[in-house]
Amino acid sequence: MEIEQKLKQLAKKHKIPEELLKEAIALEKDRVMYANRQCVPKLIKAIAQHAE
């Protein structure tokens, strides 16, 4: 619940619609998740090389 309150405060402070802020956060989350999915195979390969 605390995050929701912070989100409302940010939206009010910067005079932007709360929904727009939520959409931006969702898009950023998707972008981060996509980057993590790209990194995982590289990490597995590096761990395998160092484990040998």
C-alpha cells in the first residue's frame, strides 16, 4: 500500500495522470525483464566457463 501512496504523491507533485505514471512503470518493468532475459544465457555461459 505504501507504494500506491508514493505513486499518487508523485503524480500529484508532477501534475501528471496517475494512470500515465503506472503505464510508464509497467513499460519500464517489461524493458528490464527483457534485458534480464538476454543476460541470463550470457551469465550461464560465464559461470560454466569459470566452473571448469
